[in-house]
Amino acid sequence: MADATPFSPVILKHIHEPGSHTIEHYQARGGYETARNLVGTAEPASLVKIVEDSGLRGRGGAGFPTGKKWSFLAKGTGKPAYLAVNGDESEPGTFKDRYILEKDPHQLLEGVILTCWAIQSNHAFIYLRGEFILGYERLEAAVREAKAKGFIGKNIFGKNFDLKVVVMRGAGAYICGEETGMLSSIEGGRGYPKIKPPFPAVSGVFKCPTIVNNVETIAAVSHILKHGAAWHKQWGTEKSPGFKIFCLSGAVKNPGVYEVPLGITMREMIEVYGGGLIEGRTLKAVIPGGLSAPLLTPEMVDKCTLDYESLASLGSMLGSGGITVLHDGVDLMSAVYNTMRFYHHESCGQCTPCREGTGWLEKLAHKFHGGHAHSGDVDLVGEVAKNMRGRTICVLADAAAMPMQSYLQHFRGEFEKRTHEPAHVERLRTPRDEITPTAKRESVQHGAPNVVDVGMGMDRV
């Protein structure tokens, strides 16, 4: 890791200063000068090359190389190209983009301007989570200020380039954080994810070529184009260069947002930045990349560095950078139930494995949470989760299944502690016997008049 170069926050540098959200404050620190110098002057393809050479990877969760994504934008289609900035920060445990929107929105807008020039787009959408009231107000005000200065609108900076920026608000749907779900919402439809391919760079919003990037990603663009690719690569690792904002919450003394070079250890994040665990507690597990990321045990935490490759090698993911620390007193079954309730509620219902699977996981998690699960339910949890992964249009089903599988893998004993003996079935013959040979067999062997088999052990009477 290139850790010899001292690092201080870049994107979050000014967020605690009074008035940091205003255009006066932003311009006083050199804001919009990079856009003024490059728009209408620099060759767009050269800017794409700088971003690609910088190694910047998408900060929304997938970690796809940003410049490479830009280079995939379909050209010569006769259709307009669009930029869609994903500000629907819905992943539980993640709150970094909110700080940018509320505290330094002009930094985002300059990144939007530069990105639009690089990809030759005259229309940008910034899509915000509906609950971001202050962020929306600050961003709307910033757009008005930039328009008044001639930085957005017709012939921006006095150059022959027009740019329209539209701020849109969602209705609080987690699924609209998925890029194609967001595009469906922008188009005015229900936030249903779309089958890929075609990918948005070929056929995105209104079936036109569209680049979709996260708020933090676009905020980083203005700094990279100002300082160059080599500047960005002086931090981080070879495959995960640069810096990233992490959200630290849970059982630490100093929760908050921290911008650090990629590649630092997870222990450093917890002990140095987070101030260590709260008094009297020991580490039980860490969720490293938002609620959908498989958790890490203390042994895995000791091996973990905060970069894409390290987390992948440990069977998890860097994701959105939402780190949640769990202490030894956490009731894991309560956490599992809360997680599965969330994903079941947020499933759009378009795909059967997700619509039904998240419901099954919530019901099973409720049984373990309440201490009335049966021993067969432990393996059933794994089976349901396995049958959800890789079988849906978007990855919401995987987002629910992956953490459940990791909980079961590393803390199976806690599931088993909440179980009773297998349920017996009612001796009285029912139509269910005709389609459930196991139920038929057990009813003959045992018989328990207070229990009715419902196919997979989900309910009792």
C-alpha cells in the first residue's frame, strides 16, 4: 500500500466550516475554477482518460472503474446522452453522501459539470432519497446559485456548451438505489429495476445512453481533474487507489464519517478513528460495507484492510463503506430479524425469488427471534437464502441472502440455541398429506393434535 504520503481529508475538508454549503464559500476556496478552465477547452476524451488512469472506482457499492464506465457510453446513436447521479443513499449504516449534499453541494455540482463535459452530455439528473429534506434544500439552492453565476444553463462559463441540471426526489424506496430502478423512477414510472443488458451506458434513461455514478464518485472527479491521475494514485493500493469516505457506527466511542486512504486496516478504523469499542465490551462482529455485506468475525477483522480486494478475499465486500461494529452483548437474532424485515419490506416484488424469499427469511428470522423455531429451520434458512441468490433482475435478493448466509455460517450456534425439537404434525389426515409425504409419514409415527404441518414448518396452531 502506498501509505507513505500523508493524507488529510479532501472531499470532507470543509464540511465543518460555517457557510460551507454556499457558493461564496466554495468560490473563495477555488471552487468552479477547474470547470471554468476545462469546459470548452480540454478535449473531452482526455478527461475520460485522466479519470480512467486515476483508478477511481465507483463509491456507490459496486466499485466499477469510473473512467472505464464513461468510455463505454454509446456514441453516434443520434440520441442525447445523460448523466444520472445516484443520491438515493438507502443502504442502512451509510450516511456519507448526505454530508456532501448538506454541507458541500457545490463540490458535487462542479463534478457534475466536469463529468457532463467529459461525456458530452447536456442534461444531468441528481436523484435524491426522499427523506433527505435538508440535502434537497441545500442542493436546490446550490443549483440556483450556480445558474445565477452562469455555471449551469446556456453557454456556461461563456463557452459554447449548455447544461441543464434537474434535482429529483424519490419516495424513500431502497430499490431506487439500484441504478436501473432509479432510472425507472426518473422516467416517471414505478421504481422497478430493468434487465441488463442493455446496460445504461447503451440504453439508460428514456432509452438513451446514460452514465450513472454515485454522489461521492462525482465529488471526487473535480479533485482528480484538478490535480491529475498520479495525485489520486499516491494513496490506496494498486487495485484500489485513492481515498474513500467510510461511515462508522455501532459499538464505538466515536461514530461518524471518516475520509481515509483505501488500504488502511479495519482495526485502525475501529481503534484509531472510532476510538475503540465502548467501555466494557468486546468485539463480536463487523458489518463492513452496509447492511447487505456479509459480516466479519473478530479473526477476519484482524486480516482485513479497507479495500475492495481484501474484503472480497474474506467473502464480504467494501460496498458503500458503511461499517457497523457489533459488541458481545448484541442479540444477533434480533439483528437478523431486523435485517430481514427491512429487505422484505423494500423488495419491489417484481421477481418471485425475491418477493417470496425475503418473506420467508423474515418469517424464519421472526421464529428465531422469538425462540419458537424448530431444529429443521436452521437448515431451511440456508436453503431459502441459497435459492434466492443470482436468480433475480437486481441484487436485492442477494443483499438479503448474503448477510443471512454469513450469520448462519459464523454464528450457527446462536440459531440453534433458539430452536426446539422438530414439530410433529396433526394425526388427523388432511389434504396436505396428499402433497407432503414427510408430513404423512410423521403423522403416522408421532401425532401431536396441537400442531399442523404447513409444508415447511413455518406456522403452528
